[in-house]
Amino acid sequence: MPKKNTKKKVLLSGNEAIARGAFEAGVSVASAYPGTPSTEILENIIQYKEIYAEWAPNEKVALEVATGAAIAGARALATMKHVGVNVAADPLFTASYTGVRGGLVIVTADDPDMHSSQNEQDNRNYAKFSKIPMLEPADSQEAKEYVRIAFELSEQFDTPVFIRLTTRTSHAKSVVTLEKPSVHARNVIGMQSKNGRAAVFGSFLIHPQRSKFVMLPQNARARHPFVEERLKKLGDYADAFERNEMIMQDTSCGIITSGVSYHYARESFPEASFLKLALVYPLPVEKIRRFASQVKKLYVFEELDPFFEDQIKALGIEVTGKSVFPICGEFSPSVAALGIAGIQDRRSEQPLVEYLPPRPPNMCPGCPHRGIFYTLKKMNVFVAGDIGCYTLGALPPLKTLDTCICMGGGIGHAQGIDKALRNKASGTTVAVIGDSTFLHSGITGLLNIVYNRGTSTVIILDNRTTAMTGRQEHPGTGYTLQGQETKAINYRTLCAALGVEHIRTVDSYNLKEAEQIIREEVNRPEPSVVIAERPCKLYRRIKQPVTAPYLVKEDVCKGCKDCLLIGCPALQWKTQQPVGKAFINQALCAGCSICSQLCPVDAIVRTEENE
Amino acid sequence: MNNAIKNILMAGVGGQGVILASEIVAEAVMLAGLDVKKSEVHGMAQRGGSVTSHVCFGEKVYSPIIRDGEVDILFSFELLETLRFQSVLKDDPVILVNQQKILPPSVILGRDIYPENIAEMLKERYPRFKLINAQALALQAGNARAVNVAFVGALSRYLKIPESCWHEAIETMLPAKLVKVNLKAFTLGRETPQ
């Protein structure tokens, strides 16, 4: 963790550097929903007590909060993963029209190669689509510096500004030089006048600027030409912007690139000439023409879409891009070497072992999702799923999750299936969704089921945290981002208010009870909710009782392998004669008891009971 | 070449402390006055799956991930994981392997076989292969969980970084109450012959 102002040079991830940059740029309000690879920005921003920061229930709310703060005159930041921008797209496109008062910066963290995502959309397209400028840092030092530049641009041009990170800029660590924070207007908060209202608030209360911030058609019509004019001015700015840097070396090969791709290309071609773009939208047209005229062979080296390439080709400039570099997946120095020079970096020598067993991610030992998925597998129902750790329920041996498209989507899928089957899906289809995902965007789907006379059952897998992204708080946990106690949503009351009449609670560790109740509700031709409760094994705020691990009594085990069907990492198979046996890795066993409930001959017992 | 970059590829299984080890190495290198970049992925990619971390350092580092074929040191926390990276190694690489087996799910289910004699095969192919029992070193230091720091100690022998930088890095990266035992584990690892 960076220690504030104690050292001048520190090693920071891009996300930590964005947080530091926000502090140095005088950010006042920051809001986000966790999402890999963006999550650590807000987790790190809380060390700067001057910044108000919060987890919002979803990215749309986060952007709206940041927009409100910017309307109040504060510098505001919203951060999200690439698909989060889809959720926030509604406020985004119109905030482009309204512009800002205090600076408004949106960080989008893209995930080429989908290390932890459901698609690899290229969010540079959002900059063009919403007519908002976008900066893309190449390392942590730039990430920090570009936050300040982004806020200056935002206020100078009256526009929200994007900063685009990718997994490798978000999570890679590199050396950053710390600076003192600017004296910019964090002062919006805290300057109390005598009548109790912040003094600075006066300006926006007296001059609310309705023509700018109330996007009635007549006002929006007036703002659209402003947006077009702004883009032109930003284009001129891009040409003059020194961070759009021409590095002229060997002119036989010129490479236009941005972000971490610049470093990949520079690694493999240290002597080539580069046009390194910091502002990736709008493009510096004149600079591109100048660079193109000075090099013999021109490449565009950009991850994902041919975003620069298409625009550069539209200028009538001959350039090589996606004909030699892939659209899909992540770049590397080797991708540059192969595309530009045809060099194959990988060794061709004979591997020592031809086939290596894969090691995919798995639910943790003691994960409360495991028993629920085992039950659903047994029931042989179609499981409309969602985004979270429980998506791993699709992998072997459980293989019990049948859809996963977007946050909150599974509930809609269940209703769609039910309606396609003319309400006869009852007993065959169920939706599963995590607690954080339900609060993010599952509530409206459930409301729809009730309103439109659906019959689906929604299982809320309540593990009391946003587990997959690293256990962040949300409105159901009872704690804020900073760990302050707050109200925790009551799912029962919430679902009842939506009109659900059958709401049951089950203990995720009690297989028999869970099966009985889930069967009853799934077979009921009415909307219902089952709340499966057990905290995530890694959840930190609830002291979970230390349970003794289980063991397999070898003399009792018949070697039927029933216990292995849940895919627990602690359960292993020992091949031996005459019959193989299961055994439990004591160091991994979390004592959840699920496997012992499955054993037909009661061979699995708690260690202390065995003594 | 005066800008000689050293590339360490760290490999292991989620939960083994690979990331923390890479943090300590990167911090120590920075304290020694070198440029450094390191990279790995978080989120879905962890959860008990294969984990890698790239650490690159030298006078001036560009890419945070290692070019294929440029891995100087493969620092592997688990025997099987070592075998996944043969195609990205440099000629005559240093290969340090922690003597631990963690069975992948398909092996646990009895569907795949965990390859046998991995250490012997590596030793035969790579002259600069070394097997370290970091678990034993950690236990000797007094805490089984210091295994990754003991293993970093063994790695430190191969890098020209002053010992004081390693100590400072460990002090920076670990909670105060764990510093002492980890320093001991580091020293035990460092004393393992190269």
C-alpha cells in the first residue's frame, strides 16, 4: 500500500495511481461499482480522507452521483469496468450534452482477453459514440498524471472526460513519483457560511443554469451544436497536445499506438519511430499526417478494434493494422514482433510432458454456492445464471449454470423462458443471482416477473459480499466502502414490497432443507424467491466460527465418488487396490459439511468427532 | 547492452502467495534504484486457478509483460505449473521450483494424471534447475505461511540486489507482526546454496 507523502518514488498499480492522481488533482467526490480490473481505484482512494468516496449499487448510479457533484462545482470521479459503462450509458450520453461545472472524469477499465469478463468490448468506441474526449495512459506514472490533465480538459472544454485503462495498465505496477495535491476546489465541501449552507453552493443555487442542465428538447437542441463545436476544438487541442508524442528514430518503420500497446511495441522495436497517442479521441489529424509523411512503412498497433485504423484510413492515409495484428485477445511484445517482422518468439522445442491437466478457477473450499448448485443439478432444472463467483457453477463437475450474459440478466432470462413456454416453465427453470448482483440490477427483473404474472423462482445467493471482485461492501452488507456501519437492505421486505408472496430462506449448508424448499418453490406456479444464506468463506466482517475439518474414514469409504461430485478442492481421490478411496486435504477443508451430507455410508466425519 | 532487462516469470496456484512474492521482489528492485514493472491479473483468473506474475527490471523497462522467449528466471511455486512455460524461456534459464504438488480438479476427480518425476525431468533438461523445499524452510523459521518469503530468499541469490533492500521490502510489504518470522524465512532461503 502506498504511504501518503512519505516517499517520493513508489511502486503503484495503475489503479493505485489513478487514486493518487485523484487526490493530487483535488477530487472531491468519487463513486463506483466494483468490477475487475477497476475495483482497486476506490479501494485505494479511501486512504485520502479529503475525498468522499462510495460504492454505488451500480455504475449508472455511480455516474449520476459524480455528475451531481460536478454540477455542484466539485471535481468528481466515477470508475467502472468496461461493461459497467454499458450500464452507465444512459447518463453518459446526455452528460456529454450538459457538460459540467466542476470537472467530471469517468474511468473505464477494459479487459482485453477477458481475464475476468464476459466480453472484450473496446470502450474507445464510447468516446466517439458519446462525443467525449478520452485519454489512455501507458503506465502508472501516466495514469496519475492523466487524471489531472483529464480534469483540466473537463473544465476547459465543459465536457465529461474518459480515462481508459486496460487490465495491464490497471494491474501492472510501475514506479510513480508522488507530488503534492493541487489547491483546486475540494473546497466545495466544508466551506460553511453562517446560515449553514456551503458558501460555494451559492453560485449554483442562484444560477442553476437550467438551459444547460435540464435536457428538455429545446435545451438539448441548443446543446448539440455546442457538443459538435467542442469536438472540433478538441481536435485542434489534440494536434497541439504535447502528450501526443512523436518519437522520431529509424523512419523505415513508424508505429501509431497508445496505452500499454506502446510499451509492447517499444520493447520489441526499440529503434522504430512512434506516434504515441495520449488522447485517443479525438485524434490529432495533422500530427498523424505529419508522422505518416515522415516514415516509410506505417503501422497502427492497437488492441481490440481497428479504432485508429479506420479513422486514419478515412483520412486517405495508407496504414497497416488489423491485417497483421489480431482483433481478438490481448497484445504482447511478441504480437508486435510477429505482426511487424514475422518473428515467432515461442520456442519450438519438445515439451517435457505433452498433456498438462488444466487448472481452471474454482469455488473455494467451504463456498456456500456449492451445495445449492449440487441441489439444482440433482433437480435437473435449467439454471438462468448471472455474474459472480457462482458463474463458476457452469464448470465441471457441477456444470449447473446455463446462462450468464450480464449483471442481473438471469432473472429476465427465466421470465423469457417461462413466457416462451407459456408459463409452463414452472418446475423446470430457476434463476440464480448473487446478493450484490441482485441489488445492482436484479430488482427490476423480479418486479417484471411479478407484474407480468410470471411463475419463476429466483434464488438469491446471499453470501453478504461482492465476492468475485474481492469482497467489497454493498447495500446489503451493512457497511460502507470505508467500513462504517450503515443500514443493510432486508431482502425479504424488499421482495415482499415488489409483490412476491412466497419468500423462503434456506441455509446454504443444509442440503436436505435447501432441496425441499427449492423444490416446493420451483414447482409452485407463482413468482417466488428463495434466499440462500451463508457468508462467503473469505468474508471479513462476520466472525465465522472456526470449524474443525472433516476426514474420510478409510475403512468405511466404499469408493463411490459421490462426494467428488461437488468439486471441492479439499476432496481428493486416492487410487489404490482393490478400490480407490476419497480423502480430505485437512489444510484446505473449511468444515462446511456438504460432502459429509452426501456420503451414503457416513464415512465422512468431523475430525474432532472421530477422536 | 547497457539496458539489460532481467525478466522473472513467477508461476503458481491461486492462494500460494505468488502475488505477494512478486510485490516483494519488485519493491526490493525499486529500492535498489532500478526501473521495474510487474504485471498479473486479478478477479476470476485467481480462485484456485493457475496464477502468473511477470517482474521485469533494468535501467529502463518498457513492457510490463515479458516477451516470449525472454524469461531469464522461471520462479515456480508448484511442480506442475513449471511445465506450462517451457515455450517462453530464454536459452539456459534459471529455473527455481518450490517442492510442492497441488492437484488440479481433473486429477482430484481421477480423470487426469498428475505427471510424475517432474523435478527429475527438469533437472535433466535445464542445467540451472534447482528444487527448493520452501515449506521446510518456513517451518524452520517458525511459520508455515512464510513459505513464499523463504522461496523469495532462495531467488535473491540469483539477483544483484543489496540485502538491505530485500529487508526493507519485506518490512514494507508485510504486517509488522509478521516481519520478524518472514525475515528469518528469507534468510534461510537466501542461505540455500545456489
